[in-house]
Amino acid sequence: MSKYKTFDEMFNDDKMVSPEERDQINFQVDLIGKMIEAREKKGLSQRELAELSGVKQPAIARLENMKSTPQIDTLLKILAPLGYTLSITPIENKQ
């Protein structure tokens, strides 16, 4: 019998998922969520975004379904027609 009653309990157990892994997973979920939100806000289908970005539609689908991790150059190609880019920001102090 599992000691976890919910996925959140398991996900937040540092013995199962390290804080660094949790941060990476949360970042990827947030990033892909924002990308989907931006595409839908522009009223674009995956196929239309593929035509504008030069990234094949199946690759966009795999990213949106979290079945692959994007390369930075691919992200930049997809984000540009959506009016976004990537940036580096300082980490807030965790105290």
C-alpha cells in the first residue's frame, strides 16, 4: 500500500521528486501553458502556427502535449509569431 493518498503528496515529497526537478517540471508546465494560451488568444490552430513558425505541426502537438522537451531554437521559432520571446530573469530570494 502506498504511503501517498494524492499525486500532490508524492510530487511534493523531496525523496520522490527533488526541489530542482519539481521546479523544472513546473517551469515546463507553465511555459507550455502560456504558449497554448498565446496561440489560442491569436486564434491560431497548430497547423497555422506551424506555417508561420516553420515548425512542423506534429512537433507543436508533441510540445503542447508535453511529450517532448523543446530545443531553445524551436521555442524561439514558435514564440515569435505569437509575439513572445524568451528571457532570463533573476531568481527571487527563497527565504
